Amino acid sequence: MHRIIDMKLNRPYILYIFICLWLLFLPSCTNHLWGKDFVVVIDAGHGGHDPGAIGKISKEKNINLNVALKVGNLIKRNCDDVKVIYTRSKDVFIPLDRRAEIATLIWKLPSERTP
């Protein structure tokens, strides 16, 4: 039993979760800061035929997707001025070039709206 708990505590994605939660609750999530809307693109990686690392009881693609969806929901609930876009919200494979297109499209949108 202790071995299973120790393995779970040492997983690097736990650090990722804590960093995301810490960033989520920074004052930058308040509506009055800069008076602008923010867009966050969350890329869960892997998916579909690409499982990532395979453990005894889980696959990296499933863990990443669950974390991505939970972080996105936290942002949506706590930051009204933040729009969340997922590169994937279900177990499908998104090619790397398509992920780059999504990020590039989001990057260009604000500049196209300004006069």
C-alpha cells in the first residue's frame, strides 16, 4: 500500500497541477486587470492512437486529458474574462501541426480586431 502511495506522490504531473492551480488564483484572473479578455489554449497532448506513457493502471493520454479538462473548468468558473479553448476535449489524436495552427490562430485574432 505504501508503495502505491509513494508512486503517486512522486509523479511529475502533480507538480504541473499545483503550478496550474497557483497560476489560476493569481490576481491576473480578476476582471478589472487591463480590462481585456484573455484566451487560454490548453493542450492535453497525446490522445487517440498515441497513448503516451503507459503505466500499470493508466495511460498518460487519459491523465493529461483529465487534468486539462479540470484546469479548464477551474478557469471558466473563477475567471469570467478568460476564454478557454482545448486542443482536444475527448480521446482523439490531434496532429502537432494542427495544434500549432490552433495556437497561431488564437495569437492572430486579437491583432486582427484592433484598428
